[in-house]
Amino acid sequence: MNHSRGFYILWIGLTLSIFGSELTEFSIGLWLLKEQQSVLGYTTLYLILELPAFFLIPFIGFAIDRFDKRKVLILSEFFACIITALVLLSNHYGAMNTAIVYVYISLISIVGAVQMDCYATLVYRIVPESELKRANSLGSLSASLPQMLAPFIGAFLFSNFGLSTVLFLDSATFLVSALATILLLKYVSIQFVDGECKKISFDWKVIFPDIKSIKMVRNSQHLSYLMIYASIKSTVIAATLVSIVPYFTTYYTPTTAGYMMTIGGFAMVITSLLSAWKPNIFNAIPITLLDLVYGISFIFMTQLPNLITIGFCIGSAFMVLRMSIIKMDTIWLCSVPKEYHGRVFAVRNMIKSFSTFTTYFITGFMLNHLVNSESFDLNTDIKALDYFYIIVILLTLPVLIFVGYKLTPKLNTEKLSWTI
């Protein structure tokens, strides 16, 4: 891979940072379940993960397009390291409470939005288009590997050493990621386009979204379909994934929840490795088929009698989910002009965040009602939370497949048409 040194420096730093964040997110979720004894309190964590970034994403996208992405990434990682260290101290001295957790998670959500957009735009400037599929597969691995390891390791560390150990490791990963990006800044030459790398300024008149990115979305039919697809897919993913831990902690044990999340993460790791090894291996699989398998896997999960077959369904769902994400990431990078990456991706992320936030909000109340309803009975053939999965999939899957079908003619092309 050309410019491999720069890419792998960036990739290793991102992978470590995501791993630390996943450890903390899973452990804090367990802490909330333990402290509040409420599914609603747990899902509120995910609400707060989405809300702050949603309001700031347009400004983040513009800043990423205008300023040196490496410096923006370094500043965000150091900021995350500092606030994680402060939360670690509050927990160590017994001052930890729900308010501190929610404020911390809201700040980390903003850092995560900066981090992912910086990474996506830098990859396209380091890696040639011919190698983008492999680079996106490795980027997908940096997300799926932590998702495989974090639940198992996080549950072990939280149960045996407490939340402070997890927070310490997380702050260390932010620091390592920042140092890796400093190496990128010092030793790797990156070809930026005109208008980038301006001097960082905090003038509100400068840091304001460029309306042209909104016009691009409005005037491109295929980009509009991509936005709709991102919105619906975010709804399905949010509804299913946020309910896995409460589902298995309710009907089984917290350890089982960790195992199931690890199975899903392992399936995504395998998928990412296969795609990195053979970038075109999944080209022949239609995006609509991947979405269909994802939905059916969760419906089957509600009907199966034992954990082995349920684990197989979880693994299948996560595997096809990662396949579809890899496919769509490449399309997005190749479809948007470089100079508008940050802003257009910001529009996409706003739509995804809104869908995810709305889903988390509704899901929290639904899960809480189902678990506490009078009809809740562990001995019934169909558990209360099974109805949640069935309803979500039946309502969203037809729409998702329809939009995916509309996108199919363009999914195998490298460029979409643009009108500004």
C-alpha cells in the first residue's frame, strides 16, 4: 500500500483510542445498571452519546475541512485524555455520580465525532483510490476488534478491579493516539487540497457550516438516497444493538451479555480481515441481501431455545453488518469531492445521529415498559423483549431493502454525479 507508513501510524492510533473508548462505554453501562437498577438509566447513556455531537457536527465538519486535520485530531485526543483523567480522579476519591458520568460521556461523544471524521478524510489523502477498499477494511477492523474484545475485557476489569482501572487504560489510549498523530504530523507528507490547513481560529464567523454541502445533498438524487439509507440503517442498528446487553442481563447474566457482544465483535473482526486480505471478496453480495440477513438473524434469535444457536445468530448479524459498512464507506469516500468531505460527512453524521438519538429515546421507554410490564414472564415461549426485536425488524427492514434496491445501480460505480 502506498504511503503505508502514514496510514498505519494513523490506523494504530485510532484502533487503540477506539478500544479504550469501547472499554469505558461498556464498563460505564454496567456501572449505571448496577447503580440505578434501571434499563432506562442504561439507555440514557446512549442518548447522551448522540445528543451533544448532533448539535456540533456541522461546526466539526467545517473545521475539519478548513484546518489541518492532524492538528485537530491531536487537540481532540489530548482533551479526551485530560477529561478522562479527571473522571478517574473523581471515581478514585468517591465523588463519582450519575451527573459526572453523563457530562463525561457527552464530551467524549464530541471527541469521537471529531476523531472519526478526521480519520475518514485523512485516509483519502494518504491512500490512493485503488487501495481504498483495503484501507476501509482495516478501518473497519479498528472498529470491530475493540467491539470484540471490549465487552469481555471490560466485564473482567470492571468486576475484578473496578471502574478506575478501565478509566486509566482509556486515558492512556487517548494519549498514545495523540502521540501517533504527532508522528504523522512530523514525518508523513500529505497532499491537501486548496482551502485546507488554514490557521486554527475560534472566530464563530469563520467556524460556520458551508451551505454548499447542503445543496449537494439536495441536488443529488443518489446522494439523497445514501442519506436516507444511512438514516434507516442507523435506526435498525441502534434499536438492536442498544438492547442486546439489557436483553441478556435480564434473561441470563451480565457475563452472557459480554459473551454475546464478544461473539458479534469476533464476527466483525473476521469480516474485516477477509476484506483487507481480499478487498473485492464481498463485491458480488447485494447490499439488500446483507440487510435481509441482518434482520432475519435477530428475528430467529427470539425463537431459538439455547445460547449456542442464539450466538450463531448474533455472529451472523454482526458479520453482514460489517460487510455492508465496508461497502458503504468506500462509496461515500469516492462519491464526495475531497474539499467537501468534512462538511458532507457532517451532514450524513447529523442525520445518523438524529436517527440514533430518536431510536435510543424511544427504545429506552419501550424496553423499560416491557421488562416491568405485568405480562412479563420468564417462563413464556416468547419473552417480553422478543416482541421488541420482531416489531423493529418488521417495521424497518422493508424500507431499508427498498432504499438499498434504489441504490444498487450506483453501488458498483466509483463516482456519483454532483450538482452544486
